[in-house]
Amino acid sequence: MGFAYRGTSNRMQSRNLSAGRSWRAPLARLMLVLVLVTPLAACESLSGLFSKDEVVGPDEPPEKLYNEGIFLLDKRREFRAASKKFEEVERQHPYSDWARKALIMVAYARYEAKDYDESILAARRFVTLHPGSSDAPYAQFLIGSSYYEQIPDVSRDQGRTEKAIAALDEVSRKYPDSEYAQNAKRKIEVARDQLAGKEMETGRYYLTRKDFTGAINRFKIVVTQYQTTRHVEEALMRLTEAYLALGIAGEAQTAAAVLGHNFPDSSWYADAYRLVRAGGFEPTENKGSWISRAFAGIRSPFGNTNSKT
């Protein structure tokens, strides 16, 4: 007897792409340059000094280009046009402090424009050229966030998801005290949930084809590598189902027992329990099973701790 897939979506759940907007706070420091460096007129009159399609002449003062970019970014929300202004700062004044400020603004403007690959390129250049800058953590976070925004449906290749995790892990590992570390960790958890979802989808496919060994291998990845994701409950139930189909009752009993111990109120446990009882068995944990070992020392959300006894 099999159980239909339920309770999860093929699209990433709880993916709050705009969560933690406070990570943009350092941009305020960079934008302050607009009012500190040059007595440009108020924003209403500033709009008459240039247009977004203006051909930038040679050797314009860097502060003028930078401030025009800030105006386009902050007041007009014309992100690509703003990026071009910042890029001109870099091109015309490549060794100035303005170029450093402009480069991180290119990365941010491209991110806001949803030009994620361009944002990644600019942010990577910033980290390479200015690794000791106070804005380096932000640049690294932009890299990870740009990959994160491109996480696809679980039915597609998850290369971008893996890159998002790697880039965001750099934030929490290299800059653990930065204001972006916690936001990076939250996004990593969502991305890991997506990778687990991909394994579950593939495992379910193998179940429908009665390739039980192939299915077990996929569910095993979820149980051993993605225990903190929402997919682990279903993975244990599917292991119960697949092992019973292969006649490996001991592993099926262990999968059901571990599921019941860690998630006693789960509907997936109710399904696993019925499967085991229908086969004439009871959920019984074999401490030598790989399933039991995978959960040894893992604290249950219900306050228990699995350990070998």
C-alpha cells in the first residue's frame, strides 16, 4: 500500500525574499555622500541637471557622477540607469575612493534591477579588490542573495541553490559578527529545504516506478543530510514504505520507530504505523541501523534526545 504525496509544494515554501531588509542599512552610509560632498541643489532641481539617457562626457567629477547615480537609485528607482552612473565613476576614476564606493553601489543597483548575474560579478570584484573593507560582508551577502533569488522550482536543476548556500555560508563563516550573518543563516535553511525537496521529488518518482532501491538512496540523503528540514518526516515514512516493499522488515520497523520517537504527532508517523501494522509488525528501533545512527544525539523537537543505550 502506498501513500500519496501531500503536505509539501513543489515550489519553495516560506521563501521570504524580502525578509530582513535591514541588511541594506549600510547603503544609507554610502547615500549620505549625496548631501555631504557637494552643494548640489535639492532633489527636485537635481533632476534637471541630467537625464538617465545622458551621454556621460569625459572626466566628469566623480562626486557628480556618484550623486547622480544615488538620485536615480533613491528617488527615481531607476536601477539600471543608476548602475551606469556608478560604472562611469569606476571607468573614469578607477583608483579613487569614489570607485570603491561606486562598485558596491553597482552590485546593489543591479540586485534591485534583478540583474542578478551582473550583481554577482560586481560584488565579487568588490570582495577581490577590497577584502578588508567594512562593506565586504555586504558584498558577499549580495552574492549569496543574488543566487538565492534565482532558486528554481524543485523540478529543475538546483545548481543555483547550491551556489546560494556556498556564498551565504561564506558570510556566516568569514563575517560571523556582521549584521548579515543571521539573515544569511536563515536563507541557508530555506535553500537546504529546497535541496531536500529535490531529493524527495526524485525519490517519489522512483517509488512510482517501483525502483525501491533508488528511492531509498534518495530518502537516505534527506535523513542523513537534511534532518532539520520539513521533509525529514515524509522521508522516514517513505523509507518505511520502500523497505517493506523490498521485504526488509527490520529497517522498515526502525524507520517507523525513529519517526514516531522524533515526531509522535506527525501524520506521516500515522501512515508509517499503519503500514508496519498491516505487514504484521510493530515499530521497533534497531540501534545498529543506519537510520538509528543518523538520529543518534539529535535532539527531538519534543524534548527527547536519541542516544545509543
